[in-house]
Amino acid sequence: MITCLGLSPALDVTYGVPVLEVGGIHRPTWKLALPGGKSLNVARALHTLGAEVRAIAPLGGTVGEGMRVALEAEGVPVEVVPAREETRTCVSVVDATDGRITEFYECVAQPDDGAWAALTATLEGVREGWLAVSGSVPDTRAGALAAALADAADRGVRLAVDLRGEALAAVLERTRPALVKVNRAEAAEAVGPGELEDLAASLRARGAETAIVTDGAAGSLGADAAGAWRVVAPSAGPYTVGAGDSFLAGLLTALEGGAALPEALRTASAVAAANTLRPGAAVFEPADIPALASRIEVTPSHA
């Protein structure tokens, strides 16, 4: 079982327009609405990959209820933490002329004390497997979340975190996560600037057993006790929203299946590339993955 936790769910709405004009009226040629936020994207991708998964998410209002119904219709079980605030909506607009994506993200609501108590109580029931934690965390809850995750790690749960800022710093201070997956900017924010090898090594020195640093189209680098590997993937499609979440899902699926880190990185990169072929975060066809994986270079890094 892989459990996905996030504090920043959203209804993600994507519109496709012939051309995006500031100040103009737009009539989309297509629309896609999905339960989203990073953790729910990871859960959807894991389900698509055939993993046994469940999500834990604070959801509120009619938007939150609609997301719960949609997730269960997709086959993703979700344990809802009732939230007082209406779940946010985030909008992305794809310009058909050049493929550029313009995004409008509502701010994440602060979880009230009742919702936070319910969430931590739910976390206490996670006793095994992977716990993937991703997305924005209010600074006021960073320390409390880190403490709850440290307790989970003490119970034998394997932590995979895709966090940033205060939340990532607090987790690294309180416990040794089995996996940290962040992008280059997030890694530099946590440990200072450097090359990918330096960033991954610094994250491991701070407590991460395995550290993955992604760098957009330039690829990624992963490091564990056995070594470090650089990944170069050819460009695929234009729909990059959710690619990092699909990467994490592919990585966890491969690791759970017993793959060593180099092969898990190849799978993760192929899943991320498949994500870019179609609009919608964590929307992809598993049949596309083998061909994409064959084009990905994974080489030892000796820096």
C-alpha cells in the first residue's frame, strides 16, 4: 500500500484556447477538470500504474465533495479529512498557438484546529508501506507535520517527501526520510546553491536516505548509499503540469517492485514523459511508457 498525503488539494481545471489574449474573451475548445493538488496527482498516477494506493486529503464544501466522488469513480480510495473551508480551484490555460500554459492557483487554506486533529489522527493509522507527502504546507503547521511524520517513520513507515521551505527543513530536522524528491530550486532553498550532484549529496547529508533532484528538461539526478546517477530524457510532449508528480509515482512503483535506483529513475522519467503527451496532471497511457523508457539515458555520476 502506498498512502498519499497532501494539505493542498484543488480542483484542477484546464482550458484549451486557440490563442490566449490578455483582456480578451475566450471560448475554450476543450476543458478538463480533475481532482488535483500534488498529492492527489501522485495518487492518480499510482493507480494508473496499477499500484495499491489510497489518499488522505482535507476536503471541504461542494467542490471537495465533488472531488471525493470523482476520485472514487476513478478507483482511487480517499480518506477525507473534513475541512471547514471550500476546497480551492486552480485553472490552467493552454494556448494552442505555442503550447504555453498560463496558470492561476488559488492560495491554500489554513487547516483549522479540528481538521488538523482529524488529519493527525488519520495519520496514526498508517502503519506500513510508503507514505508519500507532497504539496504546499502552511509554515504554521510545518513543525507539527514533521513530528507526525517522524512518528510514522518510527512505526516503520517509509517516508517519501516532495516538500519545500519550512516543511522540508522541519522533516529533515526531525527524521530520516527514505526518499526526498525535489526540484533544483527547492533543493537549493534547503541546502544552498550547487550542481545537481552537490544538492543531492547535501540532502543525503541532512538525512535523506535517497535524494532525487529534478531539473526540468535538463533531466535529474538520484543518489543513494550505492552511488549517484544522472538521467537525461529526450523531450516528449508540451503538457508539463503534473510531470513531477507522475515522476514520483513511477519512482515509488519501481522501488516497491524491487528495482534498484538507476532502473527506478528510468521508469520515473518515462512516466513523467508520458504525462507530457496529454493534457491533465497525471493523465497518461501506461502503454506509452516502455518506448519512452528506451530513449532515456541513465549513467553513473562520478562528481
